[in-house]
Amino acid sequence: QVQLVESGGGLVRTGESLRLSCAASGSIALISAMGWYRQAPGKQRELVATVTDAGSTNYEPSVEGRFTISRDNAKKTVYLQMISLKSEDTAVYYCNAHSLADGVDYWGKGTLVTVSS
């Protein structure tokens, strides 16, 4: 089992920045890729960014150039640096960890990001 705990959400104004963190614990040796997803009110959960254990990254087009995902394997933590935030970035952001060994996806409970104009 893998446990994920997100932190760093909050209320900011348009154009400001936030950094989200996700700390992993438990059977972390199972983890391959990690990522961030978000779910806005009334919408489906969507991919924001992922990073593999080799450091390869992938971004949803609307956040490319504004968000940066990074991973500290020593601290067992993944980060999402968000700049130039827009109102449409308002959502609950969820941390995800994928186990390549058994195909299981683990999720955190989410952290709310609210961007006001």
C-alpha cells in the first residue's frame, strides 16, 4: 500500500503562484510514475502533469509553460509549481502514484486551489 498526502493548496489571485507538495509513504518501492490531477466543480477529473521515475514529464496543454512538476526521490515527494494562475485553474488537485508492478493507482485526498480574479 502507498499513502499520499497533499499540501500547499489555498486561495490566490489571478497571476499569482502556488506550490503543491505530495509526500508518499508506505510501499514506495512499488511506485513508478507520479502525477497531479485536478477536478473542477461539475467537471471530470483531468490529468495535469506526470513525471516518471526516470524524470520524464508530461503536461496537459493548458498548463504547459505555467506549471512544473518535479520529483525528489530521496524525500519521496512530488511537487507542482504553478505560476500565472488563472481562474480556470480552480479545482481540487489530487496526487497520483502508479504502481507498475501491479497496475494499481494510488490517490491522495486532494488539496483545494482557488484562484480569484
